[in-house]
Amino acid sequence: MLCSLQNVPFVVLNVAHRVSSLSQKTSTLLIMYKATNLSLIHDVIFSAGISIGSEMSGGVNNVSVENYYVWRSKRGVRIKTAPGRGGQISDLSFKNITLDVVRVGIVIKTDYNEHPDTGYDPKALPVVQNISFLGIHGNDIRVPVRIYGSAKVPVEDIVFRDFGVGVTRKKKHIFQCSFVHGKVIGKAYPRPCDSLDVYDEDGNILRARSRANYTQS
């Protein structure tokens, strides 16, 4: 098994083999964690996915995950936050990710409504933007992508390129999206949701988004 974590502050590898990138402020513990920044996680083989958040009030920025293989897991990549968390999740790159027998390949959820105490500020809205997925492949995936932004916390500037996974259940919309803005470059399978623009490899738009705030399932 290969596992290399470089320049990654506050990373926890737990017994479930999940890499969690933590950047947190909690009134309960009275501790401020610095932002996770300029990090590289590569050459990882695990039986569970990688999770960012929801403890990210300090911000999670400039994180790259490369050459990652996950099998027989509920999720491959999971990013979660909520109103009250504040901070910024931005400039994340996931490259060369292989998923094998995974329930949901990629999850981004911005209304993950769990907090360590009741003293949080609901007006502290996180920013989720500039996230790229390049070279995502796999087999036996039930739901390839589930991106649930919200009216208060949309997901902005997400990019998929070279995306193709085999699915276990045939459904009309197995990309599930709401309150998301971004694009797909080149061929993608299964069909991306209507919330995303689709471009060819030369940068020509093939299909403009039509339902930015509509949930497809």
C-alpha cells in the first residue's frame, strides 16, 4: 500500500482508513486550527474515501489529491460544510482517481447540518469554489456524482474532465446536482446533469447549462 501525505497540517488517518483534512474553530474546545493550505496527498490505496470537512472554519485551500484508489466504500470523495461553519473551501484538485464498487463516487454537500454545539453563527456562510476532478474512472458505482449546493451556499466553478465510470443501476439522472455552477470538458459518462456547461476538448461549448438550481435524481 502506498500512502504519501506532504505538507498537510491537521490530517487525521483513522482506523476506518479515511483521510480527513481538518481546519476547525469550535467554541466548545476554544481552539483555533490554522487553515489547511498547500497540501499534497498522492499515491494512496484505501478501502474508504477521502473526506474534507465539515470542520473547516479556518478554511481548506490549495489541496491536491493524486493517484488515489478506493474500493468497496460508501463514498469515494466527500466534501461537506454548512451555514455556521464559515471559512472557504477553494482550489482543490483531484486527479487520477479510481473508484471500485463505491456507493457514491463524489459528494459535495453544503447543508451538512451538524455542529459541535449550539453557539455557532448561522450567518457565517462558507464559500465553496474552484474544485476540479481530472481523470476519474471506476466500476460498479451506484451514483457517480452528487453535488448538493444550496441557495445560501452554492458550489461555484467546478470542473470535470476525463470522467467515466461504470454504474450499477440504470437511472435517467445519476448525476445529482443542485445550486452548482461549472463545466464538463470532453466526453463524460454517464451524462452530466443539466446544471453544468459541456465543452469539447477545443473549448467549444456543446451544451449550455439549463437548470442551475434544479435537483436531478
